[in-house]
Amino acid sequence: MGQPTATPAAKTHTARPTVIVEAPRLARKLGLDLVLATETFQHTGSFKFRATYHVVSHVPNPLVIAASSGNFGQAMAYACSLVGKQSIVVMPQTSARVKVNAVREYGGQVEFVDVRAKSRAARVAELAAEHPEAYIASAYDDPLVIEGNSSLGDELARLNRPLDVVVAPVGGGGLTSGIISGLRRAGKSLEVIGAEPLLGNDAARSLRAGHIVANESEPQTIADGARTVSVGIHNWPILKDGLGGIVEVPEENIARAVRMLFELANLKAEPTGALSVGALLTDPDRFRERRVCCVISGGNVDPAVYRELLDNP
Amino acid sequence: MGQPTATPAAKTHTARPTVIVEAPRLARKLGLDLVLATETFQHTGSFKFRATYHVVSHVPNPLVIAASSGNFGQAMAYACSLVGKQSIVVMPQTSARVKVNAVREYGGQVEFVDVRAKSRAARVAELAAEHPEAYIASAYDDPLVIEGNSSLGDELARLNRPLDVVVAPVGGGGLTSGIISGLRRAGKSLEVIGAEPLLGNDAARSLRAGHIVANESEPQTIADGARTVSVGIHNWPILKDGLGGIVEVPEENIARAVRMLFELANLKAEPTGALSVGALLTDPDRFRERRVCCVISGGNVDPAVYRELLDNP
């Protein structure tokens, strides 16, 4: 356990190309031309590996500390194992056992925090004091994260098909700022639209206000990858100029999008990953007759949660 | 409804390339080197389109009649719609509504048969008499089907990675005989192992007997794509010489394989599609330390059935 996998793709240490999935039945249902760019088959099951591998291979530190109960922690642990570095992932004591096990399987050391007694940030600060050699990693607010995620923008720019708009989830803004950066670098003037849970619509409110607006607390959306208090200060200038808009997706449309991806595209997506399709359901007029690429950001979802989602038509 | 989709990939009218999914967590669990070749994102969600498109574009008939309550009917309806032909799909009256709707959405005409009063074959014979211009299509026992499915063998032969063995489901033998044909044509001496439900193990018994052995009746395995009475006479000579063996997979390992693909590879597979991974669970010694490619033949499964499968750890 904890060893890098022996498959050839892993040995190359680079991100797997995003998987393009045609979805004509879903497209017909939605009345548009649609292609899915899914990161569910990326290393560790989400786009996060693009960022974490770029971070750990560009900082000199032998140890990386990250706070994450989800995809970022798994991706950081795996990326560190590939380059021979150590990782500590701070997780709430209440984290699902499968997520804790996944971090450990990828070679990460898990540090629990009782979030009723202490914040995750406080626990990270303690660990940082104990380990002055460590790099303290942010899941989104870091130029290296943006640069790592920009590889997805590169790939979308090279897609050999006409597109009008890319839709991708917004939490802290790491993914969308990366996509925008990659498309810009390629000289591609493709509109990028964010898909944000209505329950945590700080990025949409920030765009309206013209400055970063934060949620009062971590929003309790089912899209657990977008439970961020605000976008990052490194992400904001890119989003402010580069986003064509943000669709605020109600919880029921996130769930419906997960089901539609299952039924009409054979794709297992986690709720955060389905946000982009949820945006098409929420604001259909914005996308009608357009050639849309939806980024499905990840696929890691507990079987029990997924069963619930499939049960509500 | 019933119109060919407007996506560029559909306009080209050829099969989509199989999607290669790395599955290091699943591989580690199984103790081997593993890659998945998934047909779940093929047109109509299963490998069947490879065969149906080849059939309908090679026969002169303007109408095709097929008996199928599953993937073959959908694939036939869609292939006919692409080349401007008509299709009639004979389905039991008790077929799931979603499957009936899928055939109709792809442009097929559904003819119901009350299987308590009349066999599907008898209904097909009646329709054939009414429509002398029709081609009566078999899902597996047809050289054109084998030739169509051989395109997957071509693709596996061209995979740029070292492999020792390909594992694929066996029902009527259309898929495995196609894969063997494609690999042979490419001069590739890669072992091909069949994965068959133990409940309907006629192909395994046929290999042992040296001639085609039939099940007494349609086996009631959860792998509904493998509910065939025997392999076809066109498939048999290819399987007899070309298969390295058949693993007979108990129902519980089919279900376990569906769950493991969900949990460890983010892949939604139908029970028939998970047979190849079920074979690894059933006969691990045969595959240990080998470089294995599992063909996931399709992903079309009802949400209710899938929820059940996820519920049994």
C-alpha cells in the first residue's frame, strides 16, 4: 500500500488526458450540441491531480501539508508519492472512512482534527510550526495550482471540434482560472462559464459586486467540492476578466444532473462534477443552440450518497 | 426524436474508439497489472454498435428485423437511422419502459410479443413473412457481426502498451470471436479469455466437449447480455481455436465486479459489462502478475438494478 502504481501511465508522472465523452441523448434532452470532458478517470478520480503534481514537482520542500477531506487530499498524497515526497493531509475526525483510506492508500499521512474544538486552518498552522520544512498547499489559491490546472485548458483548446462555450464548476476558482489561463495561452477565444451551487454563490456575488465576496460559513451544498468560503486572491483577477458568467445551480438540479449523466451518458459523476450539466438545466436559454463542452470535474462519491441520488427522479 | 444526433462524431458514422481507463486501485486490489477498455461510451452505450453498423451498411435490404430486449436492439435502431434504413425490434411485452423508449428514441419501430403465448423467434418469422424485403439480423451468429466487432480487436492490437491477456464477456460469442479475428488479422498473439456467467455456462461446456452445447433454456443470470442458449455456429470455430479458456463467473462475483468498478475505477458498468472483472475475482491465480486488459462491454443498466448492486457489499 502507498506505493506508486505499476501501470505505465503512472510511471510517466503526468496527468492523463481528459476523456471526451459524446452524449447525444443528453444533448437531445437539453436541446444543444454537447460534449463532456470528464476528469473522473484522471489519477485519483478528479482534476485535482493536475494541480497537485505541478505543485509538488515545482516546490523544493520535502513535505507538503494540505487540509482536505476530499479530492485534493487524495491527489496531493498520490502526487507526493510519485516524486518521493511526504504528505500530511488534515481531515475532520468525522470524514468518511473511504476517504481516509483513499488518502492512506495513496501514501499520505492523515492527521485528524476535531473541528468542534479547533479549525482545520488552526491545525494546519500547528503542523506548519512543527514542520518548518513543509510547503503549505492551498487547493486553489496558488499560482502553481492555476498553472497545473491550465493543462486542461490546453487540452480543450486542442480539441478538434468547434465549440462555443466551456462550462466548469466553481468552488475556490482553481479549475476555472486554470482553464481560462490555458485557453488564453493557446489564443482561443472560447467563452468560459462557471457553475456554482446556489447555496454557496459567493463567486457569482463577487462577479456582481466587482470584488471578492465571502460566504458567512462553509455552504452545506451536496457539491462538497465547492464548499468554499470564497474564491482565492490569485484566482479572482483571472475569473473577473475571464469568466463569461456564473450560473447558480440549485441543489435539485445538481442531483438531477448526476442522474441524467448516469441514465443518458453512462457516466458516474460526483455531485460537484455534475455542476456543469446542472448549469445547463438551470439556465437553458443561455446555452440553447450553442456548442457546449461540460467539464465533469470528478467522480468520487460514496455508494450510499449515489444510491440516494439515483432514487429521486 | 428518432433523428440522427447532430454531433460531429455521429456524422462520421463509424464506431467511437474504445475508451482506455487506467485502474491502479482496482489493479492493486486484484494483484495484477490492469487496464480497462470500456465500450460504455460507444454509440448507444455498448459494443453492439460496432456490429450493427457493419451489418446495415453491408446488406442491401431497406429494412432490418431484430429480436432484442437490450443493447442489440438499440444499436440496430441507431445504425439503421444513420444509413436511412428502417428497423423493427421485437421485444417482450414485459420489457422495461426505459429500454422500449431507447429503441424508439434511436428511430426503431417496436413490435411487442407476448412471450407466454409465442416465442420471439416465432414473432420474427411472422414479421419476416410480412416483409420479404427485410434482413433478419442475429446479434452474434453472422459473419458481418463478427467482422464488425473485429474493429475492437484492431484497436486492442494497436494499444501502445504491453499486454498478456484480454478478458471479454461471452454470451453468443459475437464479441470474443470479433476480438480474436481482429487480433489475428493484426498478427497479435495475445491470449483471449472469455468471461461467462456460471448460470449459463454453455460456452465453457462447449469448449470442454469440443462441440456446441446448449443451455436447456435462457439462463436467468443478472448479466442479461449473456442470456443466450448457445454460441452461434459462425462464432464456434473461431472460439474453439482462438479462446485461451473461459472463466465461469458466479452471480455474486458479477455483482461484486460492478461495485468494484464503481468504487475503485469510477466506471458505471452493466452486469454483463462487469463479467470480465468478475472473471479476475473468480480465478485470480490465472491472472496473477499478468498484464490484463478487461473489456467492459456496455453500461446500460436501470437505476433501480444498479442501486441494488451498490447496496450489497
